[in-house]
Amino acid sequence: MYIKQVVIEGFKSYREQIATETFSPKVNCVVGANGSGKSNFFHAIRFVINDLSHNLRNEERQALLHEGAGHQVLSAFVEIVFDNTDNRIPVDKEEVRLRRTIGVKKDEYFLDGKHITKTEVMNLLESAGFSRSNPYYVVQQGKISSLTLMKDSQRLDLLKEIGGTRVYEERRRESLKIMQETGNKRKQIIQVVQYLDDRLRELDEEKEELKKYQQLDRQRKSLEYAIYDKELHDSKQQLVKIEEERYKVSEKSATMYNSVSDARAKCKELDKLLKDVTKEAQILSREKEAIEKQRTEAIKKRAKLELDNKDLHEKIKGNKKAKEDAAIQLELLDKEIQGSNAELTRITQLYDEHVRAEDNLTREIMECEKQLSILYQKQGRATQFANKAARDQWLKKEIKDYQQVLSSNLVQEQKLRDELKQLEKDILEHDAYIKGRKSEAAELESLISGYIQGYNQFKLNRDELHDKRKSLWGRESELSAEIDRLKSEVAKAEKSLDHATPGDIRRGLNSVRRICDQHGIGGVHGPVIELLDCEEKFFTAVETTAGNSLFHVVVENDDISTKIIGHLNAQKGGRVTFVPLNRVKAPLVTYPQNSDVIPLLKKLKFLEKYTSAFGQIFSKTVICRDLDVATRVARTDGLDCITLEGCDQVNKKGGMTGGYYDYRRSKLKFMSIIRQNMKSIKMKEDELNKVRDELQKTDQEISELMAEKQKNEAKLAHEKSELEQLRQDVVNSEKQKLSISKSLEKKEKSLDSILTQIEHNRANIANKEKEMGTELVDHLTPEEKESLSRLNPKITNLKEQLITCRSNRMEAETRKAELEMNLSTNLVRRKEELEAVKQSAETDMLQGEAELNRQELADGNLLVGQLTQQLKRVIEDIDQRNKKLEDFITEKEKLKRLQDEYQSTLQDEEKELEQLLSKKNIYLSKQEEYSKKIRELGPLSSDAFETYKRRSIKELYKLLHKCNEQLQQFSHVNKKALDQYVNFTEQREELQRRQAELDAGDDKIKELISVLDMRKDESIERTFKGVAKHFREVFSELVQGGHGFLVMMKKKDNDDFDNDQDDDEPRPAETEGRVEKYIGVKVKVSFTGQGETQSMKQLSGGQKTVVALALIFAIQRCDPAPFYLFDEIDAALDPQYRTAVGHMVRRLADMASTQFITTTFRPELVKVADKIYGVEHKNRVSRVNVVSIEEALDFVERDQSHNE
């Protein structure tokens, strides 16, 4: 076993986790500068394998954690990997990892990752060879110097520790303590024995008086026994009488209880009837509420219909009156329109005349002005132009300008004519559009009338479907209530059946059902009780015959039953008896041919395949008319017989069973109720499903009808919107037509103006062309002069006429516009409105709605009448139920009074029973008291039972009084003198025996102390011999030519005692009063081998170190360990001794296969090492790496040079 690897993290200077390379199983050397962490590495190993740093305080644990820059280290661990190929550690592994983890609040050990205690770690290491009494397998700095300063007595203590004498000393101290305690007990015993001797002498003098007292005391006890016995006998007789009276009261109470039980049963039945009737009343109340609600809704609906009908009639009446008023107003309006049209025609003709006159005057004025202009121009040409050519040139230019204007006028003329054609076309299109829209509006009015009729029909169909759905809802509610009632009865019957079924069987049946469901097991037909049916009068007979066989489970074959039983056992699911149909056989039974006897099996109803199972249970039982017939048939035919009532039974062996059977707890009755109600529930649920299907179908029809109605309403609304749009389109088109007509009129006027301009331009062009080529003259002809003088007055006159004509035309135009506006915006529109009112189809629609409303109102009246009748019927039914409830409550109150009377009687009887019980308790207490007093009298003489037997109680009390007076004379006598004498004698003997035992124990302890002292001395001598022998060998190996030895100093060597002791130091004390045999160990050495040997005081520091090392090696050889840890043991040695130590380490490692891990600053140990590790320190963090021997020697050399 050796250390294979060391892993450190967070410990002292080792912040980061470092894992050393595998150690050599022989010599390993660790080198490094001072402060680099060498000693911390050494300390880390000791931290795990030694009891170092145990039971640390928080601040001490904190000191072991790394302190440096960066994050704070909260925990640290050191893990040592041991090579365990030799199995020195009792763990079945070749490699063992031991880790110690420490934190601020924790200190834990782990072995191969598993948590273990410190004690387990120490025991494990001790079993591997690490002795706690010899800690010298670890030699840290300072240990050698402490050895060099040891005194002789301290070296002796060291040998004692190595030899294990501490155990002997601890046991010796314990033995001495026991001896001291024993001595104290012996002293106490001696004092008590002396006291007992004195007390026994006093008691011996009191015995004579005590004998006389005892004789009188025996007489007193005999008298007391006779008195107590008589009192006890009287108490027993009184208790018998009390029991008889209690029996009579109990009989009476039982009779009354039976009556009250019947009353309670009847009360339960009444409660059930009350519950049913109350439920019926509640259903009727809910039905009444529903009918009242429906009736209220129907009345509201009827009132609404009546109001709607009234509103419709008022609307129809208003529409009729509106039509009549519209006809009258239309007639008046037609007359007004005719007058307006006549006046408009007259004004239009007048306007046209004024326009024509205005146009003629305008043309005439233009013609005169043109002639006047020509004359003026002609008159001024001679002054304007120098010659004819210049004039002609100017005329050409004028002609050209007139032609351009003419061309433009011609284009405008054509454009106006095209626009006029388009306007005329637009007017024709508007006429056609208005006609078409009016035709479409008429068709839409016809469609709207049809939609209104369809809407009314939808309404009727919807109401019919709603009535049908209400009826179905009522039926659904009735069926649901009935199903709930039946299910409640089924649940009640199942609960009663469960209570009537034994617990194990009930649990077993439930488990069988659950197992079959969970595992899908088929072929299980069910319990017998579920498979049979019969008339109610045979229920008791069947139950009495079958007993618990009613709950036997019928299965198809025995494999199924075996499988289910396996699951039952696994789940602990109760007990069940199975009847496999493939195994059971119905016995062949011959029944007697007698009218008084009926085979029970023939009265049962079941499926044919269950014949064998039912035959096994019921085939040997017959129903007899009475008990006599049953007895005869059982005796003669060997059959089990039962009476029809099922109360009395006679088996074929002659046994008779009878008594009362509570039919109310009949299991078959409960099963029959369950079966019948389940059948009814099935029928009701089927009917309910049909009703719900019908409801769903009705809801679907209503939904479809409502969807169709909504579509119809949407279409109606759409058509009405379309109709309104058509009417609006007609109005808009007429407005547009009027606007186009006005525009057409304006265009025609513009065309006339353009045509006038064209004629004027053509005339100007003709005049200019005519003037071209004529002679240029500067005066007018006489005719032209006359014409010039005439034209000016004429033009002035014509203009005055034009102004007058234009004023007349404007007045006519204004009046014409007023008439047209009045006709178009007022009279014609009013006429259209009145015609729309007159021709409106709303009256017909209102008539249809009114007819439908009348029909709905009639239906509403009919519905209110029907609901009123239903409400009357329901109220009568509720009154009947309430009357029944009153009757039931009255009867229940009678039964309650009977129960109250019973309670009153019961209270009286309870009081009577309490009195009897009180008396009984009194006599029982007396009986107990006297029995106790008799027992307290203790053993009596043989004549005490018969001496006073025939005396009366009075005589006995007199004799007892006399005896007590005599006893008072001996009141001063110690009544317990004899008992005390005997007791004290026994105590003295017991104490004397105990004293002898303590004396013997004291001798044994002294003997044990002697043995311990002897073994201790033997251990010291044995350890000394071994260490002394090895010390001589090691010293001669370390010091060539030298020799040394150890000397044991005994008590007789007083002369030499102070050779190694300071004068002022006290002598070693004796251990627990014993004179120690050995007082010290002296060291004698010679480094030259010649001359006298020297003691430790006489040696130099280096020589003392050699001696100390020799002593350590000697101790290690005496008690070898698997490996050794040396921390700078060669620091104070001379070179030749360091070389000797290195060779010795190397030799021990090679020969004894022992591992050494050493730290050093010297080359000698480095040279003998198999593996060398260098410790470096950087940024307050230490690291360990493997280095070569050359690197290690260089480092040692540099370190020595630096130190020098």
C-alpha cells in the first residue's frame, strides 16, 4: 500500500485544483523555495491521514482555506489516492480514494465518493497499519529538534506511548475508582448492621405482650369475618331481587319498543310517501309556475295582439281617409294644374311673339346700322386710303377676318346642332327609362304583396312549431323527473342491498367487477341473485334456502375463476365463491307427488344455461304448506323443506330452524326493485331519447323556418328598398329630363344667335366683296345721302321699340318661369304624391296583416283558455296532494305522539332502571367492600368460619365492641414487632452477605491492578528492547565507526537520575500511589567508537539531530508503517550524515517496499529519489509539477548559494 496521487483544491496556498502525477511506490522528493507551499503540500497529506485539525472552530477552518485575490474560496478539499493492491485497507478495491472536505461550517470525509465519519476513517487507517500510539510515520519540521531536547523521563513516556501502556493505565485508574467506591459502601454497610443489632435487642423484649395482643386480634378478625360474611350474603340476595325487577322492566320496555319500532317503520313509509307526494307537489308547483308563466306570456301576447290589431285598424282607417282626402285634393289640384297650364300656354305664346318681335327688331336695327356703317365707310374711304389698291388690300384683309369668324360660327352651329340632337336623344332615353322603372315598380309591388302573405304564413307555421316544442319540453321534463326518481330508488335499493350483504362478499363482488373491467375478462355471468327472478311470495323462502349462495358468481369455466382468484389474492380484494358451469352438475332429485309440496326450483325464473348452477343450490329444497308437512317430507324423502313464509326450515338430517324474518331487509326484494326500476328507466330513457330526437327535429324545423323567414324578410326588405330606389330613380330621371329640356331650350336660343351672326358675317363679306373693284370716291350720291339722313332716326325709333319689346318679353319670361316652376316643383309633385297615396298598396298589406293579427288573436285567446284550464287542473291536483300531505302529517303526528308517549314511558322506566341500577351499584359496592374487608383480614384460623356462624348481626357487633375495648389496653404494643424483628434479621443477613461480596470484589480488583502493573512493565520492557536494538543498528549505519545505545533508568539508579535532569525540576510523581519501576531512558553514544560514551547534553546540534533521527528510525522499525512522510529532516545534518540518511532511506525503500515522501533543500535525498516534484509559487497560488533530477539539483545548488 502506498500513496498513488494527491489532489488538492482551495487548501491554503493551493487555490486551483492540482493533481500530482502518480507517486513512486518507493522514494519521492519534493523541492521548492521557502514560502512556495512545500510545507502546505506536506500539511495537506497530514490533513487527511492524521488526526490533525480535528474539532476546529470556524476561524480555524477559515485559516485552512485559500486567501488571495479574486473570488473568496468557500470550501477546500484534499483527496489521497491509495494503491491497495495488497488489500491493507479493508476495501475490496485496488485503488481507494480518501477525501476530506472542509468549509466555513463543514468538515467531512468521503471514501470513494461515499460519506463516512471521522471515527470510521481513523479505524480504517489503523487497520491498514497507521498506529495512533506511534505517530512517527509523519515527521514534520520541529519534531526532530523536540526529540533532541527531550529529557530522560519524556523519552520514557514516548516509549510508553509506543508500547500502548496508556490502555493499562486507564484500566488501572478505573479499578482504583471502583475500589474507592467499594470501600465507601462497606463503611455504610457496617454502620447499618450495627444499627440493626441494637434494634433487634429492643424488639426481643416486646414479643411477649405482642402474643397476647395477637390472640385478641384473631378473635376480632373472626368476628369481623362473620359480620362481613352475613352482610355479603344479604347483598347477594338483594342483587338477585334487583335483577328480577330489572328483567320485568326490560320485558315491558321490549314490548313497547316493538310497538314503537312498528310505528317508526310506518313513519318511514309515511316519510317515503310524504317525500313522493311532496316531490309530486313540487313537480306540480313547477308545472303550475310554468303554466302561469306561459299563461302570463300568452296574456301579454294577446294584449300585444289586441294593441297591434287596434293600431292596424287605426292605420287602415287612416289610410282610407288619406286616400279619400287625396282624391279630393287631387281633383282640386287637377283644376289648378289645368288653369296653370292654360295660363302657361297663353304666356308662352305671348312670350314667343315678344321673342319673334325682338328678333325682327334686332335684325332690322342691325340691317340699318350695317347700311349706315357702309355709307359712313364709303364716305370716309377717300380720306382713309391713298388709292384704290390700298383700299382693296384692306378689304381683302377684312373679308379674311370675317371669313375666319364665319368659319368659327359655322363650327359652333354644327356643335350646337349635335348637342341638340344628343339632348333630344337623352330626353327620349329618360322617357323610356321612366317608363321601364314604373313597370318594374309595379312588378315589385306585386312581389312585395306575395312576400307579405308568405311572411304571415311563416309566422303561423312558427307558432305551431313553438307550441309543439313547448309540449315536447314538458314531456321531456316529466320523463327526466321520473328517471331521476327511479334512479334515486335504484340507488337506495342498491345501498340497502349493500348493507344486507356481508362486508367481505360485497368487497369481493366489487373487486370482481373491477378486475373484469380492468383486465377485459369475459365469461363472467354475475352473482346468482342477479340471474334469478320469482314471485314476491317466494322471496323469503329463496333467501333462507340459498343464504350466502345468492352471491356466488356464475362463470363459464374454472379457468376464468382461477384467473380472477389470482387477481383477488394479489389485490387483497375480499372473498368470492365461483360456480363454473363446466364443473357443476345438477343432482337428480325425485320429488314427492303431493299438492302440499312444491319444488322450489320450479318457481324460479332463469336462463336455461344456468340450470346446473341453480340446480346445485335449490334442487334439494321443496316448499311445504306448513311445518308438519315439512317435517314429514324431510324424514321420508330426505329433502330440505321450507314453509311458504320462509320462516321455518327443516333439513333432511332432522335439524329445524325457525323464528322471525324481517322481510323489509329482503335482498331479493331490493334486487326486484332494482331490476324493475332499471327496466322502467330503460323504457323511460328510450322514450326520452325519442322525445329529444323529436325536439331536435322540431328545433331544426324551427331553425330552418326561421332561416327561411329571415330570407323572406331580407328579400322583402330588399324588394322594398328596390321599389323605393325605383321610385327615387323615376323622380331623379324626371328631374334630369326637366334639366335637359331647359338645357335644350338654351341651346336652341344659342343656335338662333349663331345663325344670326352667320347671316350678318355673310352679308359683311358680300358687301366687302361687292365694294372691291369699285372706284375710290370721296362723296356720296344723293340717294345715299338721303338714305344716310333717314337711317339715323329710324335706328333710334327701332331701338326704342326694341327696349319696349324686350321689357315685355322679360315680363312674359318671368311669368312663364314662375308658372313652370310652380307646376314642376309644386303642383306636379303634389299630384304625384297624391296619386301615390291614392294608388298605395299599403292598405291591402295592412288588411292582410290585420287578418293575420285577427287569426293570431283568436289563437291567443284559445291558448289563454287552454292554459287557464290546465292551471285550474294543476291547482286542483296540488290541492289534492296538499290534502294528502295534511293526512300523512296528521297520521305521522299520531305516530309521533305514540313515540313521545313511549319516550315518556321510557324515561320513567329509565328512572326506575336508574334507581334499580343505583341500588345494584350500592349493593355491588357493599359486596365489593365486604369482600375486600374479608380479603384484608388475611389468613384466618380454621375455627373462625364456624364459631360465630349462627350468631345474629346484633350479637356479633356486641362481641366485636367488647373485643375492641380489650385490644385498646394493648394500644402501646408495637403491632409490627415480630414483622420488624424478622425483617431486620433478613436485612442484617443480606447486608452481611453484601459485605462479603464487596470484600471479595476488592481482592479481585487488587489482583487486577497487580496484573495490569505487571503487563505494563512487560510492555515497556518489550518496547524498550525493540527500540534499543534498532537504535544500535541505525546509529551504527548512520555514524560509521560510532556506536550508541539506550539505557533504561530504574528507581534504584538514584545516583544517576539527575545526570540528564535540571536541578530545579521536580522528581517524577508516583502514579496513583504506586512506586514506578522505571523513571527514564538515557541515551549514550560515541561518534568515534573510542573513549567514553556521551550523553545528549554533551553533543553538538548536528550530533543531537543524528541521535534524534536514529531514534525515529528505530521507532519506525519497531512499528513499521506502509509509507513515511519526512519534512526537511536533513536540515541540521552535516553532509556525511545527510548522505548516510539518504542511503538508509533508499535501502529501506528497496528492501522493505516502503514508500517515502520527503521535502528537502539538500542534494543527498534528491539523488536517491525515484521521482522528484517541484513546488512553485506565483500570484499567491502554489502548483506542483514533476521535475527532473538535474532541475532539482540545480534548484538546490542555487538555494544553497543564495543562503550562503
